[in-house]
Amino acid sequence: MSVRTVDFAGNTSAEASTAYWKVRPRIIDSWQVGTNHPLPPAGTDRALYFALTYNINSTTDLTGLTYGGQAMVQIADLTSGVADNNNVRLEVWRCTEACIAGAADGNFVQTWSAGAPGGNRSYSHVVVEGVDQATMVNDVDQSVSTAASTRTLNINEAAFSISLSSCVHANPGGISWNDITWLHGVNQGSNGHVNRSASRTPAAAGVATVTPSHQNTNDMGCIGVNLNPSP
């Protein structure tokens, strides 16, 4: 659609497109931890991003996740191994606008293939708006190692999109992204691992290369996701 403007003198401008009047992707609440995310404020084309990390000392796997009774969809997962208390796993899931709107409450309910893992679990999640509901995910990159203090992600980003990244490390402490354009969430976790997420909103298309780091060397994994803007 195109529009014209008219000033007080009656002068009419040239036609201008309204293509850029749409809502740009942005976080509309704040990073949360635990197994509840308060029902978010109203927004346009919302998406709930959910990252779960845990020490894996068995072969169990998260096979289902709901938010307020609504089914979520897995975006990606990685593991540094199985059946070892130092091994870590990271899973990223998402909930669409319809999923959020249909949620009866803010509770996450997990379904496991062989019972919940015996190790510690940590969570980080946030709601964004301005995200393409038909083709939500533009790109995913991930990296994992059994002996690392850094991981490098190369995320293909669309113009005026939003990127979200999550990492897990087998030691407590802190994880930080080496690029100031990334806004950090909360370091969360104890007794064997730490979970942290971050976000950024690029204005131009390109590849974002980022190297999250931890102060120790051990099992570490990171996932980066770029979500398309609303059309």
C-alpha cells in the first residue's frame, strides 16, 4: 500500500510505500528463568523462544514441550555426549503467536523419552514480536565440544530481523558474548553447569560471527537462531 501526505497549505507529497511501517522484531518482556513464563503483553506476530540446558547422565531426550497447554516446536538441539556427568545438552524450542494466544497459563510442561534427566536443568526464555509466523526461522548455527572455553557461531541474518543465542557450559560461572551488539540475559545454573542467552537486532543482512566464552575449559555448546521479520 502507498500513501500521500497533505500539509496545511494543501500541498500533496509524492506517493510513499508503507512497507516499513510494520513492527520490527524486538523483545517485549524480559529474559526469564525456570519452568514458568508469565503470559506476555499484547504484541504483533509474537514468538516465545525457550532454551533448556542440562547435564546429561543418561540417554533420555526431551520429546515434547507445551506452554500453557499449547504444543511448542523444537528448533535445534545439541549434546556433547551421553552417560557422563560432565556432558551437557542444549535444546531450543519456539511457540508461535497462535500458541501464545492459546496458552491457558505460563507453565512449561516437559515430556521425556526415558524420564527426566538426573542432572540439573536450567532454563532461559523470552518473548519477541514482529516475527514472520509462516517462515519463522531464517537460519540456525550450532557448535559443541567436550573441551572448550569458547565456541564460534556464524549466523546468517536477514535485514531488520532478530537473532537469539543460547550457550551451556559444564562448569558454573559466567558466559559472555564477545560482541557488544549482543544484549545478555541472565547467567543461570549451578552444581555443574551454567546457561545463558543473548539477543541482537541487525538492521542489515549478513553473517554475524560471535564467540561466546567461559572462564574454564570443559564441555560447552552454543546455538544461534535468526528469526525472520514479519512480512
